[in-house]
Amino acid sequence: MVLLSLRPLIPSSDCRRMLVRPMRQAALRRKITSLQERVASLRAEIAILDEQIIALDSEVDDLHVRAISSETPLAVKEHAEAFRHAELAHRARSEAAEQLSLVQAERDALLAQVVEEYA
């Protein structure tokens, strides 16, 4: 005669680890992939901003010379507007670079977790 236990089957810790690990690995993989896509996007954004900054800085220099040589209120106003646009581009680039370093640090931390799990 076989006795049946009425308590529920509780998987052992090894069994639970085997069940949880693939789910955790898949979640980590998705997160790392997402972060890597964000890194690529931020790098592209920074490259575009760098090109824009070169053009804006050149325009600011030209308008500065024009404002000095012509000494008209319109030329001074054009220079001030161009300078503000260049400042905004520089600020946007700084913010994108800061975000990039944060995203890279997060990605690297997750990669370190993956390495620790397999070590």
C-alpha cells in the first residue's frame, strides 16, 4: 500500500534555482539589449549635436565679427540669438553625454551580474 502525503509539493531550492535562472537570464538579456540600444541612440545623438555645434559656433563667430564691424542693433541682436542657440546645443550635448555615461554604467553593472552568475 502506498501512502500519499497531503502536504503540497514544494520544490527544493536547487529546483527553484533551475526554474528562476532562465527567467532571470531572459530579463537581464532584455534589459542589457535595451540599454545597448539606448547607448547607440545616445552616441548617434551626440554625433549629430557635434556637427550642429561646429556649424553654430562658426555662425556665432561670423555674426560676432559682423556685429563688431557694422555696429548696428540688428547685427548685435542676430549675434545674441545665434549665441543662445549655440549655448543650447552645447547644453544638450553635455546632457546627452551625461546620460550616456549613466546608461553605460548601468549596462556594465548588469553585465557584471551576468558574469558573476556564470563564474
